[in-house]
Amino acid sequence: MGTEVVGPLLANLVQLLRPERVLEVGMGYTTPFLAGALAEAEETVAAESLALAAKTRGHLDGGEQLNDDWLLANPPLVSPALHLEPYRPRLVAIDNLSIADSSAGRVHEVLTELGLDDRVTVVNADLRDSLDRLPEDFAPIDFAWVDAWECLYFFDHFWELINPDGGLVVMHYLMTYPEGDALLRYIEQFQRAHPGELEVVNLLESQKLMQNSITVLRRTTAAKNRRYAGRGGKVKYTDELLSDAKRHVELVARAGGPVPAHG
């Protein structure tokens, strides 16, 4: 249903953003892409954390301060602050599995074949009946994919659950039919009435007659300033960065024994 390009795009967004709490409304073709991307991201973060600790320890044991050699060594450009907490991403999918013509019922079979069935918590309900059935600790939501006709309901009732520090909502197919246009105008009015609350971008698959767009909403209510570099884009090796790097080495050593030497 028009998600053959969107599925890989969502997977790449997961790899880019590394969200911890991901919500899907409307299970289907995209579900294995999201679950697989989260599994891959978790493995990548674990390996990256060990490599980062190793290169940092090697650098500090050699009496060197953090510098461009450290920055560009494997894994290059990685921020220690990202690795100060465990990364354990979760995917919750909302769908009424009793709808006869839905593909949601076949998704579990595919997830099982791929070894991803334990990656998805299913809320078997209509969206309007699902809010109080989400896991209690499933907030804030870092990434939401809404592939359902209830986008207006989602925006009105779930928006406050989206992470105010840059959480994303991706909605399918609003651009080229009257009800979708009306919702886009509604979101524009909300944006004007709430300055600094969100950013919006619409992307059109112009070759299609329907199921042909995504709308991306980024919540910016409490977006943090992450200015790591100064003029010219050169990273600033601050005391805070050094402190985060040392703390990360200590956390890795505490979790798994001595940090291996880099190289």
C-alpha cells in the first residue's frame, strides 16, 4: 500500500536518530523494517561503545588530550555523551487485528521468520481505544510512524507524548486528497498558534496517484542546543567532552571488565 520506498526510508531514519521508544500505528509492510532497524541499531551502538572506550583509553593512557586524532579514529566522530546510558530500543505497534482485510495479521509470521517477533509489542485495538493501553513507561515517544486514517486523532491526543526534544512523527499520505489537505492546514494553524512547537516538511512521491506522500513533524518545544563545534565546524574539545569521555570509559570497564586497548 505505497510503502515500498517508505519502509527503507523509515529504517534509515531509525539508524540516523537511534530512537529508544518507537510507535507504529497500522502494522504492515513497514513493521519488519522498523523492528530490524532497531535490532541493528542496538547491535551497532553496543559495538560502537566498546570501540569508543578503547580508543579513548588508549589516548588518555598515552598522556594525550582529546584532539582530532582521537575524533577521527575508529569509531570516528562519535559523541561519548550518547553512550552514557544503555541503549535498549522498543517498538510498540497499534492495530486492530480483527479487521479482515488488514495485512497486520501476517506481520507476526514475517517477524517470526526474521527472528524479530520479540522486538514488537502489539496493542490490539483501534487507535481511539489504545492510549491507556500503551506500556506505562512508554514515554516520551521518540519516533512515531502513523499509517492510518486517524492522523487527526493522533495529532490531537498523542502529540503531548512525543519527545519535546526533537521527537519525530511521520504520517503517511496527506498531500493529495481533501481530508489530508484539511489536516495539513490544521497543523499549519497549530504551528502558527504555538511558535517553537514543531517543524514540518512534506515529501511527495509525485509518480503515484495515491499513498504518495509523507509528512514529517519534529517536536521542538524543548529542543536542546547541541552546538559541539565552533567556527568552521571544528569540534571544541571542552572540559565537558573530556569528562564524558572519561566517564564512558569507566562505565564500560565497570560493566564488562578492563577496556581493551585500541588498535
